[in-house]
Amino acid sequence: MSEMSMKRRTLMGAGTLGVLAAPSLMTGIAVAQEKSENTGMKASPPTRMLKLGAFKIVVVNDGTRVSDKPHETYGTNQPQQAVAELLQQNFLPTDALLNSYSPVLVDTGSDLVLFDTGMGEGGRETGAGRLLDGIRAAGYSPEQVSVVVVTHMHGDHIGGLMEAEKPAFANARYVMGEVEYAFWKDPARAGTPAENGHKAVLEKVVPLAEKTTFIGDGAAVVPGISAIAAFGHSPGHMVFRLDSDGKALMLTADAANHYVLSLQRPDWEVRFDMDKAKAAETRRRVFDMIANERLPFIGYHMPFPAVGFVERQGEGYRFVPASYQPDI
């Protein structure tokens, strides 16, 4: 249990830094049309721009995917009817899910820090892998990214690390969880259900190892950005806290992957959680902290633009999408 402990001073502390009735975030949103009628050129992906203290934040929609049979992914230890009823209660279809992928770019003034890299080249046939275009649409270039943080090493987070067999972010250094890297790199993964992930890490991550800092719980990425161990979804999954000028925000990565099924029922098992008991415990620890401190958070798979709050409700949490709070 100690490997996934979240230090009380990290989770519940920080004094008044995280106690926000409404975050002092200032935002803009850019949503382009799919195609220009005049040029026929593909438009840039949607982005959401925010300001947290002195930090500028950009959420990029790397892509979306529709899948069927929700019960085969969420609530796998529950009756299928229970999953369908919860979806229906929340005005959602019972036979399909829409999944978004939302990497986050943070401009601290000293560093340009990218959290996760989307699907990359492998996702473009299905309309994903749009991160690089989104970074450019936000007024930055991939060459300006100085730090790339990998929250964990599932394919939709590491797919964009390499482009045409070269680093997609040529001038960046990398930060990754030590536990996560050790698990996926280990040759013992061969011949197991984790074999494909092992191969992806060998292809996308290992070539970057010499430029990588491997971290653990509580480590600082750059001033104002700290890591919190949040194991369960993957063996070394990490979430990150941003603090700037007395304001705070959490990047929860895949601690919760659906705004209803994972948050309203945090104990329900999720197919993609590798250690389901730890993942459920992590969800409660992370989102209890967010609810207690009334923090905004960005979740990688929350409905785009992936920014919101949670409050306790029943046996779990209610997701409250950010509306005009960030704009006043």
C-alpha cells in the first residue's frame, strides 16, 4: 500500500493555495471548422486556453473515439442493467460511449511543459493524433516544448512521443515515473497481456531514456508542478498538481476515465485499470482531495475541454464542467 500512498501534505495540505471557491482562471476557446470551403485544408483541432496564476494552460483535443457496449469497459463487476440505468439517469445513451484524448500544455514563463502526447501517427487514420497541429494552433511550436511529462505509458499517452522514428519534441527533456518505466521496459512482459504495451515502450520511450528524469511521489517537475503517485490504472500512474500565484489545479490523467461511470461510481471496476482495487482507492483519494479543496481539474478523458470540478454526491462524485467561472 505504501507505493501508492499520497503524502498528506501534498494531497490535503498547501494551506490556502488550493482553497478556491472559484478558480482564478481566464480562458479562451478555439474551435475550428473541420474544413475550409475555400482551401479544402483540414482545420486545426479544438483547443481550450486558460490562465492559472502566472501559468498559461492549453488543453488540446488530440481526437475522439466512439465505442459501443459501455458495460464491457465500465462497471465490469456490475450487472449490465445497472450500468445502463446510470447512463440513462445522466441523459446518456446506453449503447455507446464517446472518449476524448486531451494532452495539456503548460507555459510557466520559464518552461513549456507538455503532459502526455496523444495517439501520434498511429491514430491519424481514425482522426486522432492531432496534438502537433493543436500546439501550433495555440501559437507555439513543437520545438518550443522544453519538458514532456508522461503520466503513464499506455498507448494513447505515449503514441506521439516519436514522429517518423525521431523525437517529436526535438528540444525537450522528459519526465516519467520510475515505477511505470521499470514495469513496461521489463522483458518479463513478453508473453503476457502487457506484451503490446512493452513493445510500444521499447519503440516510443526507451530511445528517449538518456534525456529522461525518472521520478517518484512528491517530485518537482519544474517550480510549481509536482507529482503525486496514483497507482492502479497502471503500475506507476502519476497525477500532477499545478500551483501558481496562490492558485491550484490538478491534472488527473487517467485516475478517472468517464465523467459519470468513473466518478459517480468510483468503486466500479474498469477494464483498462490494471490493478482494479488500487485504481478505485486512488480515485477516492484523488477526488476526495479535489472536492475538499474545491480545486479545478483537467482529466485526460473527460468531455472536451476536459476542465471541471467535483462535489461529493451519494456514493461518489458529481462532475461539474467549468462554465463561466474561468472567464470572470
